[in-house]
Amino acid sequence: MSEQEASLPITRVTLYTSGVGYFERGGEVDGDARLTLLFPVGQVNDVLKSLVLLDTDGGSIQPVTYAAQDPVSRALQAFSVYVGDNPDRATLLNRMRGALVTVATDGAEALTGVIVGVEEQTVQLPDGGSTERQTMNLLAEDGLHSVALESVRRLSFNDAKLREELRQALAAVAQGRDANKRPLTLTFSGQGRRSVLVGYIAEAPAWQTTYRLVLGEKPLLQGWALVQNTGQDDWNDTRLTLVSGRPISFIQDLYTPLYVHRPHVQARIPASPTPQTYGSDLLGKRDRGTAIGEIDFAPDEVAAAGASVSSVRQRKAAPAPASLRDNAGLAAIQSTQQSIATTGAQLGTALFAYHIDVSVSIPRQQSAMIPFTASEVQAERVSVYNAQVQQNHPLSGIRLKNTTGLHLMGGPLTVFDEGGGGAGYVGDALMDDTEPDQTRLLTYAMDLAVDGEMQQAPAPTDISAVVIHQGVLHISRKVQQAFQYSFKNNDSAPRTIIVEHPYPGETWHLIEPLTS
């Protein structure tokens, strides 16, 4: 059964903040099917590292094939017919000399024969001039025929293998038009209709978050995710998951062929024996029954010699160590797989996922803003004063408690105020990652209605203790620093002021106020 070209759209996308994404394709195939996917060269290593294939209902997965990293010109040299230089018809037919073809020409029956070659013949014109005409010579059963190429309307190759070679060579040329893309061909084998799934990791822009906070009687927090589809496929009714966290991710070059260096060793050729010469009386001095090169062994000597040889052979064919015979090597591999799986589960606990409940459609090379939270939160208006930031006025801020039940990934936050009956923009803040029920202090504008000032009092030094021990005088001194903060509210609305004071170090202790 011939393989059908399958079409598996992207059905699930999981984006991470570490610069990768998980893409899942799913659908149904009927019988044997083939799927060709194009990936940028920079993403091939990620795909080779992470590709997952599932063929359900009794189907089987065949080997995945992908184009070599060699340039197209080098890849084309592997075919029996070279088409890399864009040959014309005459050149192509000359390269196919010896091929059996069937030619159909104008006003003549089809002719089957072997290509001998293509030549240029000089043809005389009626006006006395001449022109060159390309002629193909075919060897048919009844002899040699010359066919003008200009009269050929159809030419077919009778050798199926040659037709396939030509088709594959032209397919390689087509793929080489985009040097930045590489095809991967997936093959599914089975009977009947069944579901298949393809999943892989590929480079993807890190998704980002932005927030809007509307201050009022019931503060409302709205979170949006910024997602980019920079791939070559549209996302149509795709299930989208956004994961915050930093899973370990790396790139290993699996696409480049890896050749291992091997040392060159000279062949050891035993020296030929040197020709020897012997005197004529050498044989006469020996018994007739004992010739040169013959040695007599007694039976016990032969047995001993045999035992010696046998022991040598046994040493050469020594049994494998007990650990290998007992499959300890396989057990070691299995234990390694278990430890890797455990590590993967531990890494998963550091991630937080946002599952978008509705299907998402984003065309290729397009972006989208997707809301992932919209809920009431606890937000208290405050003014934050820090003399090192602004000496004359505090900053307008909010003390925000994350009551959404979600992990809020850090990002910019735009603040609106419902004061005056309408929502108005009052400033921007920057929010760090916030866990559920965690409180963050955010500032978004300067509170010009409140004047602030910090004054530092002189630091007196008191001697708190004097100790003489073994002829050495020890004096303990206590240094006190005092800072006075003054504020004036020029607005009718009350203010809650939070003072940020630099921490001088562990050797200092807060005396007043007793709590901070």
C-alpha cells in the first residue's frame, strides 16, 4: 500500500519563560502515512533531542528521516543523475546515456530504444543557408535511429529506478531553495483509521505578562499574557498553556555528523624467511626416517603439548565476568533511567502553569494578548517615603495582596483610578513575582499633595562600660543615631505613610519605635 501524505495541525502549545515551547500535533491517518515537517536549521537540534511520536490502535512508528547537513550541491552528487547545474534537455539526456526510453514525436509512432547520445547536426536550409539541430541517437531493436529533439513531444524513462532517482534529485533541489529550512519525514505504518500524535520542543519567544489595576471601592486586577507565534504554521483552535519558571534547557549539536578520530596503525607484515643453502652431505649424516623439520614426540609429551595448547585457547576464550553474565549492565542502565525520571519530577515542582480555558487561534508570524486573570484583589492606598529616592515628597503607592489564587509572574502594572466617576490613568508600577496570598508594595506616581522631610540629629557617644582585666583597659561606647521625619498633608483625603529607612547593619538596633 502506498503511503499517503498526512496533515497534522498544531493542537496544543505550551510556552515557557526559558525560551522554548512544546508543540503538539494530532489527527487521524488511514493506513500507511507520511508527514513532512520543515524546521529552521537552528531548531533541528531541539527537535532531534525531544521528538515524541505516538501511533495508537495497533499502528507502528517507522524511522524518522531528515536531510543531511551537507550543502545541496554535495547532496546532489550522491544521485546517479546530476541536476545541480540546471542542465538543458540535451545535456540531461547525454548524462543518461544507456537508459531505455520511449519517445513520442510529431506525426510518428512512439519509438523505444537506448540513448546513445545527443549530437548537433548541420541542416541545410532551402535558401542555401544552414543551421544546427540537436539530434538524439537511439539504439532500437531494428537499428540506430536519429530523432530531432525539437520534434519530441513526450519522453518517458522505462526504468522505474531511474525515474525515482531523478525525482529525488529534483526534490533535493526544491528543498535547497530555502537553505535555512530542513525537512523531517515521519512515517506511520498500520491499518485503518487511527489517531497519531507528534510532540517536540522548539525555540520560541518567552511569553510576557502585563497587568492593569483599577482602584476603587472594589479594586480589580486584570492580567494579560503576550504571546508570539513565530513559527511556520497557524494556530487554529489550539489549546494553550503558559508556564512560568526556569526549567533546565540547553542546546546540544546533534545535527552535525560526529566523527571519532582513530589512530593510524601500520600493517604488520612478517618478514619472509631468508633462503638457506645446505651441503650435499647433510642428509647423509641423518637417519633416513628422520627428515629435517620433523620432531618425534612420546605419547605423554603429545598429551602435555595438547594440554598446553588447550589451556592457551581457554585463556583466549575466557568467559565473561560474572557481572556481565548476570545482566548487571542492564540493571545499571535501568537504575540510571529511574534516577533521571525522578530528577525530571523534581524539576516539575518549580513551575506554575496557566491553562487557558478557551481555544486560541493565532496566525503565523502574528502575536496576541490573552487574558489569564481578572478578579478582585485587596489593595490599600499608601504613600511611601524614602529620602534617598525623593526628599520632598513621598510616592503614591498601593499595598497589594494577591488574592487571585494564581502565581503572578512579574511584569509592568498600569494603575487606573475610578475617582471622579470615571477610570483615569494615574501611573505605572513594576511588580515582581508574587505568590498567592503574598503582599507587594508598589509605587506608581509622586504624591505632590504631601510634603516630606527627614532630619538627622547629632549622634552623641556615651561610655557605657569600663573594664580592667589583666592589666588591659576595655572601654565600651554606645553610639546613638536619631532621624526625624516630618510630613504635611495638603489634601483633604487622609494618607497612610510608609517610611523606608536604610538598614545600617546588624550592629545597630531600633530603639524607637519598637515595631516597624
